[in-house]
Amino acid sequence: MQSILSRAALLQLWLVRILVTFVALISLFWGAAHLWVPGAIKNAVEAYGIKIGYQISYQDLSISPLRLRIEIDGLKLTDGRQGKLLELKKSVAMLKWSRLMIGELGFDEILFDAPSVLLEKRATKGDLGQWNWQELIAAIARNLPPTDPAAPKKSIKISVDEFKISNAALEISDPSKKLNEQLKPLSIELLDIANYDKRGDVNGVRGQYGLNLGALSFTLPGPNKRIAFKRIVIKGALDNPAPDVIGANLDLEIDDGRISSHWDLKSDKSIAGNVQVENLSIAPFVGLLPANKELQAKGGVIQSAVDIGLKGDDLTISGDLHLLDLDLLEQGQKQSLMKWKSGDLNQFIYRSSKQSGSSLIANEISVHQPALQFEIDDKGFSNFRRLFSKPSVEASDVEKLSTAVKDKSTFVLDIKALKLREGEMQFADLAMKPNFKVKLRNFNATFANVSNLPGHLSVMTLDGVLAESGSIRGKGQIAFDDPRRNNDVTLNFKNIPLNAFNPAVMTFAGYQIASGRVNLNLHYSAKDGELKGGNQIVIKKIQLGEEVADFQGKKLPLGLAIALLEDSDDTIDVTINIAGNVDSPEFSASGLVWQAISNVLTNVATAPFRALGALLGMGANDGVNAVLGEAVYLPPDQDRLEKFGDFLAKKPNATLELAGTYDPDADKTALARATADLAILMAAGINTPPSEPIPAPDLSDTKVQSGLKSAYAQYVGRIKLGQRLITLPEGAARNEQLHAELIASIPVTEEDLRTLAKNRAKLAQNFMVKSNPGLNDRISLGEVKAVGAGKEGVPLEVEVRIK
């Protein structure tokens, strides 16, 4: 019994000693942790900072050894130039006993409170410089102990249950790009992160994360444009769905919109992603457009679902994209520049590669209820040109591009259908006084099989309502690789009120239009830049208004033109043709049309044969011309004169004055020739109809040679003839010389030329009244005029008047 008691007392004594020893060790460990370790750590940290050329300091460090918790207050990191890299109000790291026991570096939590980080780029002379954090990493790398390549690599498992950063501030500074941005307050939260997958293999990273960036505003350094968001939250998770794949879910909440995505990053460096966009406003991004003046968005949200694949340089994006309720306006303007109800890019595939260029293939692009404001200012520049035009690239700069660079810029477009539905456009030309404004509404257009491949033509149809009551219809084919140079388009405008175009008529013609309607049938075709256009203009019941007071331009004779061109139904039906090369710098289709109309109207009064011939499709672009030296008109001109007579007969209020014309030089020589040749032919017994030009005599004909001698004797003299026949050898040369001397000997006076001009006018009158004798009272002969002959002969001058 005594032995048992003594053993129990001995055991109790050892237990007490063990307990005292354990308490002493704990006390010693606690004291070391609170008294000695913090100081040792502080000394070690400061020494390491000096070693790498930085200053690392903190205000307080506390350790809870039993909880494996360390807390640091007032941490600062500065470089050797006293440049601040980091300030941290408070940081906490807490390890987990359970993870440490199984050989894993596991953290229960890592917390950073109010960190302030400076990311600064310092340029040095002759160098672009490095970011301050790059310099820190390089300094640490230089002071790492050398590694043994033969030593086996150990994979350490690391896990963190909660990683949290709150009230953070980030300052980014790059003086070389004038970049200085402050982002705050920022918050980041990562949950259950680890560098090993669910099987325990150390091969990546997994976990859940969240970043609350709050209100964010910064300037993009490249385009130097400001972008701002009211709220940005980033959430997601990382995992390892396969040994060679890191999966990432990324959800962004940007203001009221959301972007949800999943990404697979594979060991072959390829990336596959799926992105869903919901209600993402374009307003923050509109300022990034390359516009010369700031644009603003009153509306516009993106909805889309796309798949993205990236492998090497090959990028593929496919899916659907919808831009809804777009509404853009130019800063300072009240009316929208462009808007639409919905814009849809359906079933598209976009591919991009350095080797093969890029391509966009889509089943359909459709825009519903588009509205466009197109305005030309008082200097002749459109609002779109003002907003988006850039300085032209010099041709020499383009030539500097290598063929390889040009080939890489290849873009292929293939769209099954491009549709515009229920569109509207407001057109205004402020260069005209008063301003010209017209509206196109209920506009629909369809382009089928759109492609920019050379030689490919896309089929087009369109319709709409113009100027409230008129209509527009169109069809044709267009080459989208260069629509200006290759096209074949027909446009029909019906029942357009003429007074809608009053500003244009007042600006260019000097009149107002009181009423009337116009139909236009336009057909334009271009092949490799060579354009041909036909413009049929049908005007009904036009009535001119008042003339423009103090008109400074060239006033066109609209009243006279209307009186001449209107038929018994008060309808004008004319056709204006144009042609030109669209590659010419000064080319303008509308300019060519207006110039052609202006030329015709100008010629109506003074050159009606030319003007009416062009308008009514009679030819006679050079008017009506007499044969040089003769009062004769060729059959085509005779026919035109008769047709003009028929035309004038239908215009009872029109009168015509014919002015006989002559060319003082060309007609003088030609009249002498005609007189000599007529004398030769008459002497030879050859009759010449008076309505036909006098033919050149055939000097090889014996009868003509006899006639030549008779005419020579008549005009030059028989003695002279005898001398020539004796001194000149017989033959063609003698006949030619006699003919030339005969012509030179015939005198042509000014009165002869004036008589010739009168006979030409009288003959023209006879042709015009041939089928309409009643015109004798309305066609008068005016004073003769000296003019210059053209390649078609001597032009007949005419003046039309309205009673």
C-alpha cells in the first residue's frame, strides 16, 4: 500500500514538473514571440531592404503564436530615391494548424486594409525606362541565392480560405505619356483559392474572386480619351477542369449591364471562351470613337452571345450581336445624329489571322427604324466629314508599305442579307440660302449576297417616301469592293413636290417655284470607274414664283424653257445624259447633272437647236450648221430643222428669230471654191441640186477639164489661159494649178458673205415652215452675224421669245 502511494506521489510530481516546464516553454515562446521575434523580424526586414536598395519599414508588428496570426501596421516600401511604392495601413495573415499538420501552407485569411500603391514609370536618358515595380522585382531577382538545377523540385501546396483587400488606392503615373490616374476606393475578395486541383495535383490555380472597383474614371493613354463608369464589380471563379486546362468564370457588372463569361486556358496556349452580354450601355465607350468632336449617347445597349477562340495568331468569334435603342448625338446639338430601334448581326463568324487576313461572314445584318441626320454646313462640308475625316495619306506613304503588309490587311466580307427597315433621314444643306431641307421616311432597303470580292455584284432593292408625298423606288447591282467604280442602279422618284427644292432652285437659278410635281427616272452604270448616267425628268404643271431679289448668280431662263418644253398636258419630259470617270478628283455625279441642266437651260434662248435637241433626244449637240461657203444644210440638219418647225408649231406663244451667220475667213475661202467649182461643173454640163453641197470636180475627167478651161477663161482671162496651156506641161499638175488660180481669182466681198448668211437663214426658215406654213408669221429673219466656224460647219444662231 505504501509502495502504491509513493508511486502515485512520484507520478504527480513528474506531472507537475512537466506542466511547469510546458508552461515555462509556452511563456518563453510567448515572450520570444512578443519581445524578441518582432525586433528580430524588423531588423531582418530592414537589412534585406538595404541589401536590395529599398527601405522597408512598419510601425508595429504583433504575433499570436497559438493562433498562427501575424499583424503589421503602417507598412511602407520606398526605393533608394525616396519614391513611394507601397503604403499599407494594416495587414493580417493567419495560418491554419490543420493545413500545416499535413504539410500544406494554408492560410485561414489574408487581409489588407487601405493599401496605397504607386505604379510609376521613370524614363531615363536615351531609354524608355521601366516601371518602379519592375525595378523592384529585378532587384529581388538579383539577390536570390543560386539554384541547383540538379536538385529535385518540390511542389508546395498553397491555399487561402479568404484573401481580402479593402479601401485600396492605385495611382498610375507615366510622365512620357502624360498619364496620371488615381483609382480608389478599390476592394478585392478571393475565396477558397489554391494552387492545386481537387485531386491534389499542383498544376494551376482555383478559387472564387470578387473585385469592387466602385466608380471608375480614367484616361486611356493611347487615344488620350476619358472613360468613366458609375460602378464596376468583377466576380468569378478559377478551377482546373482537366490536367492541362485552367478554367475561369468571369462576371463583370458595369453600371446596369453585365458580362458573363467562361474561359478555358489550355497548355497549348490556346483560349476558348463563351461570353454573354446583357444590357451593357455603350454610353461610356462612345467617347472612344475616332471623332473630331465629342459624341454623346442618349441610348444604346448591347445584348449578345458569342463564342471566342484564340490559338496562336488565329482568332475566331462567332454568335449573335444586338445593339438596341441606339441614340448618338454630336456635342452641343439637340437633334440625334444617328439612332435606331435595333441593329442585329445574326449568326456571324469573324476570323483573323496574320497569315490569311480577316473575314466576316454573317447570315444577316438588319437595322430597324434607323434615323440619320445628314447636314451640309455653309462651307460645303457634311457633318459626317467634319466628325470623322482625317488628313489624307500621301501616295508616297502608301507606296512605302511592303507588299507583305498590304496582303496582311486583306479583309473578306460575306453577308447573305443586309436589311434596313422603316428608316428615316433628314437632309439639310445650309450652304443654300434659304436652307434646303428634305425628309426621307419609311425607307426600306435590302442588299442580297453582299461581298467585297472583286467582280462580285450584290443585288439591291429599296423604297421610301420622300418630301412627305413623293416616293422612291430603286433596284440594281452594286460591287461592295468599290461601289463607286462598279454598279448598275435604277432609281425612280414619283410625285415629288417641286417647291420642296425651292432653296436649290433659288440658289442656282434665281427663281422660286410656286407649284408642280416631278418624276425622275435615273439609271447609272459604272464599269471600272467609267460612269454613264441617264436622267429622265418629267415635270407636271410647274408654275414659277417670284424672282430672287438681288440674285448674284447666273440667272437661268426658266420661264422660256418651261414655255418651250411644256406640252398640251402641261408636262415637260426631257432626258439629260452624263458621262465621266469617278476616279477623277473633281468628279461629282450631282455636279455633272446640274451642269448639264444648267448648260441646256442657258442655251434654250440663244442656242435652242442645241438645247432642245439634247433635251428631246434629237441629237444636234452642236446645233444646226451650214456647209462652209454655201447656203446648204446637210440632210440630218434639214431633218432637225423640220422637226423644230413641228415642235414650234405646238407652242403658239413662242416666236423665233433666225440670224444668218458667216465666218469671215473660212467662208471667204470656201465661197470662192464653191463659186469656182460650180462654174466648172456647169461648163462641163454637170447639174448640181441646189439643196446639196457642191461636189469637188473630178479633174481627171475630160469633160471637167474642158469646163475648167472655160471657167478659167471666164474669170481669169483667155490670154492667161493660153499662156498657161503653152508654158505648163499637160497633166494633173497643170489641172491642179489652173484650179487653184481660178479659185484665187474669184473676188469675195463682205457683201457676198452677208448675202450668203441671209440665204442660209432664209433656207432654214423654208425648212421649218415646210410642213407648217403658219409659222411664217412667227419666224423672222434678224441681222446677220459674223461667227467662228466649227468642225460641223457654220452654226445658225437663233433666239426664242415668248409672247
